[in-house]
Amino acid sequence: MHRSGFIAVVGRPNVGKSTLVNALVGHKISIVTSKPHTTRHAILGVLTEPESQMVFIDTPGMDGGTGRMMNRAMNKAATAALSSADLVVFVVEAGVWKDKDQQALDQITQAALPAVLVVNKIDRVRPKDKLLPVLAEHAGRYDFAAIVPVSALKSDNLTSLRNQLVSLLPEQEAFYDADTITNRDLSFRAAETLREKLMHALRDEVPYGLGVEISSLKEEHDGRLIIDATIWVDRESHKGIVIGKQGQLLKEAGTAARQELQRLLDRRVHLQSHVKVKRNWSDNAQSIRQLGYDGEL
Ligand SMILES: Nc1nc2c(ncn2[C@@H]2O[C@H](COP(=O)(O)OP(=O)(O)OP(=O)(O)O)[C@@H](O)[C@H]2O)c(=O)[nH]1
Ligand SMILES: [Mg+2]
């Protein structure tokens, strides 16, 4: 008996969806930062086991989708993931319930899909018996197939979650080869890795106005990857901030990205990046497509 299917991982921004997908798949599929609105695309993470294949769809945090075109596209990507899923993993933070959690749940309710509620970040709950009333309260919110407390960060209770998810998938063949872990190519992963390091280093509104485009990616005969990245900022004043004093910030983020890509891809990487002002790119359909959007805008 073989089970497989698509599992949409949804929830409001910053609850730990990407951390969870990475931990379940056992590879870094999606970037993670402490800031909300980190994930901007639907990204597949595939976990293949002898008797199952779980295809997780990591999604941008749902927040109602108003504002700039980029933000609307992010919300559409999350909604679209629901329409192609067999099962939903709805992620919330232990002890927190915000309007945006309710809005995300409203979308799941509309889609009428089987859903597992994952109560994440339980490592922050002390003493542990504080969790019980929290879980009981969630049970009344939807007819969840299961409610599973976890810590994605500490990999706590993930085996139990994985087993419960598999049991809820249809009996069918695998969709992907056993060695496929994501649907995203090298360019996308390189751009995302650099964006993660920049987001870590930057504060205030600067991280949200960043776009990273890979202008060229070449493989040398010796296996080395030569990557050219263009970092978009949407304001002139942000350019200097991204570059940093004597180019320090950009240099450090670039080095961190290069080192991580080398580890991830197990090959030498040469990464060069420069910053370009592209006013209002996040409200421009062509620019958003250039960053890898293939869905409806
Ligand atoms: N303490 C704790 N922190 C966690 C846990 N899971 C995720 N985090 C942290 O929560 C923050 C957000 O994590 P992400 O995985 O980027 O969250 P997300 O839901 O994908 O966020 P968006 O992509 O912005 O919607 C990061 O600082 C993570 O380290 C957890 O189990 N415990
Ligand atoms: Mg994310």
C-alpha cells in the first residue's frame, strides 16, 4: 500500500511554516527569517519514504492580501495551493490567535478540505500543561482531522505529525522521483538564499522592498557555479543601506549566501551581486514575473 498527495502548509505570516516544511523534508527548501512575509512563492518540498510520498506546498503567509501587487500575488499563491491540495496543514503559534489566523482558517473552511492543525513553537510554552486548554480551544474552531502540537525549530513531535499526515493521504502512486526534493531550480534557490541573508542583516522596511534576480548562472567545466545576482530596492535611499558602510553589509550577506549554497549544493560557488534601484517593482507585473511568479497576478 502506497500513499501520496499534496499537502498545503498555510497560515498567517511568521508562524513557522517554512521551518516546518524544512524540518519535515529534512532539507532546506525554503528560506526562514524572524521577519513576517519571508516566503513569497508556493514552494514544493517532497518527502519520499518507502511507502509514501508527501508533497508539501510551503506558502506565503496569508494576511488578507491587500496592498501592493506583490502582496496580493503572495496571498493568491497561498489560496491556489489550497485548491491543488489533498490535505491542509494549518499552522498557528502556541498560545496566539490573531485575526489573521481566523482569516486563514476562513479560507480553509471555504475550501472544505481535511485539515490538520499544527500548533507550533511549543518550546516556548512553560509549563507544558498550559498547552492543554489551548488545544481544547482550537478543537472548536474547525472539524480538524487532528491537532498536533510541535516545535518545528527543535524537531519536537514531528515523527508523530508525519505519521498522522501520511495516514490521511489517498492511496496512490508517487508523483515525483525518489530523488526530487523541490520543484524550484538552482537560480531560484540562489536568489532566495541571498535574500534570506540580506533580510537577516536589514531592518525596518528595507527587507520588504528587496527583490533578488539572478542575472546569470553558469557552470564552469570544473563544476564551479558562477552566479550573478541583481538586488532590487524600491527606493534610492535603500541602496546605500543594502550596500552598507564600505560595502560591508552586502559583502557579508554575499559571503554567507555563497557559503550556504556551497554546502547545499556541495560544489564551489562564486557569487557576485550588485544593487539596482527599481522604483515600485512590487507593484509591477513584469518585475514580479521576473522573480519567478508563474501564477495569476
Ligand atoms: N521558538 C520557535 N521558533 C520557531 C519555531 N518555528 C519557527 N520559528 C521561528 O519563527 C520565525 C518565522 O519562521 P518561518 O519558518 O520563516 O515562518 P513562516 O510561517 O514561513 O513565515 P512567512 O514565510 O513570513 O509566512 C523564525 O524566526 C523561526 O526561527 C519553533 O518551533 N519554535
Ligand atoms: Mg515562510
